[in-house]
Amino acid sequence: MATNLVDFRLRIQDKEQAKVVSFVGDGSRTIYFLDAVPVTAASQTVKVNGTSYTEVASSPTSTQYIFDDDLGRITFGAAPALGAYVEVDWKTTIFTDTELTDILLTRSITAASSGALKSDSFWPAIRDIVEILMMDAQRRFRWGAAGGQDVDQTEIYRNLASWHDKLTALLLEEAVAGGGVESWSTEQQYYP
């Protein structure tokens, strides 16, 4: 499945993006949030005043932290000192692996017995991704502005809408050629 997710990410242009953020400790705050999520698992490094901290699953000590990939939440065992320089770098994508897997599996592109994804059947799932990007402005902005360039959101939306129409037409052609339900509705639309 991992190879198929990598291939699918390439097809939908959901490339990992490197991010860096810094905070200044106030001596009491132990929870910080990153500004771009989801975080690619185990991609983050956390430093306080240049000292690397270690991620743990629970009960962090003074030089450890707990990390939530989906929320981008860092919970320190002890609050960074007043004026301490906290730096975090990480990698992020637009969609989590779980989201993409759910979309791929929902679109019925798995082999009936093995559960292995067929890489030549991504079109329905790609159309679903396009629909999500059309409806979710925050994701659309992050997807369109990959690499930090300035983008025209109206133009991105128009391009996604055009891509959606082309994918819908392609899927309709395949359904009609295969004798699917769409072929009946297409042929019968002019009869009372």
C-alpha cells in the first residue's frame, strides 16, 4: 500500500514540504502548535536553545516532548525557560496517509480478494481529491502555493473545475463503454 500511496501522492501533486518555525519560551507554557499539519510521521526535530529534545510516547521529562502528528501539537515535559529559543522543523503534506487510503478504498479500486490497490484505477479517487480541493479553501491554498510562490486562488479554482469536468467526462466514457448505469441514463435521457 505504501508504494501506491507514494504513486498516488505524485499523481495529485501532494509533495512533502519542509517547514521551520520558532517560538520564544515564557517559562510557563508547555504546549505549542505548528502552523502546517498534518506532520509527516517522525519528520520533526525540536530544539530548545540549540539542544535537541527527544520525542516520547508519554510522561516527558525536562528534555523530552510528546508530539501529535495530526494536530501538530508539541507538549514539553517542562516549559522552556523565559526567553528560550524553541525551533521546530518538520515535513508536511496536504493529505494524511489515512485520508488518502480511505479515499482510495472508498472508490472501490481494490482487488476483490487481496486488498491491493490497482495503480491504473486512480481516476475516481483523483476526482474525489479535486472535489475536496475545490471545497476546502485552506487546503487549496496550501496545495496551490507549494514551494511558497504567490498564487491566484481564482485561477487555481478554475483549473481544478476544468480538471474535474475532464475527469468526470473520462469516467462517464468508461462507464458507458463498460455498459454501466450511466449508459442507460445517457441513452434514455431524451425519452419520456
